[in-house]
Amino acid sequence: MLALVGLPVVGAVTTLVVSAHLTSWDLVTEDVGAVLFTVLFIGWALLPFAAAVAVAVSVYRHWRGGAAVAIVGGLVLVALTVGLLWSVLTSESSTAVLGLLFAPFLQAAVAGVTMVAAVCLARWRRRRQSRLA
């Protein structure tokens, strides 16, 4: 269970650290609108990781036969997150930060594909065991 949930948590913490590094705190404390935008942006950035944790808990509780796929999916999610954040940090483009707006779409897709693959593998293993029994 720790590996299933730990990987999305690592991705979420990495995202928070990089987002905090890129944020101008003078802007955040300027007015209520900036604070609200920051809170909503952080929620948007963390949404795929919440989905990945939900996938991990679901796989652990109901589809344990697909745990290996869920771990691989978590690794892919973390690798994708690190790659996306690295590309934003090292880019010389003025619009690179827009990548942070679109990253959750890719990350959520990884969580969704992971869930489907884990359920399919778990069902396949259950059917195979029932045929052998």
C-alpha cells in the first residue's frame, strides 16, 4: 500500500515545491484575487495526484491482482511529472509556464490508463485462477 500511495505523493510534493519556486510571493500577497488564483492553481496541479491516490486505494482494496500495474503507473506518473517540471524550469521560452496549466491533463490520463490496466490485469488473473481451480 505504501508504494501505491507513496508514488503519487512524491509527485504531488515535487509539483508543490516547483510551483512554490516559480511563484512570486509579492504577487500572491497583493490582493485576494491573487490568493484565490494561487489556491485554485495549486488545486488544479494536485488534482491528478488525488486521482492517482484514489486509483491506488481502489486497486489495493478491490483489484489487488493489478497492483504491479498500479506501481508501474505510479512510476510513470512521477517520471512524467519530473520531466514536465524540468522542461518548464529549464526552458528559455516566456510561455513555458503554460506547461503547468496543461500538465494535469497528461497526468490525469496516466492515472486513468493505470486504473484501466490494473483492473484488466486483475480480472484476467481472477478468470485464470477460476479456470485452473
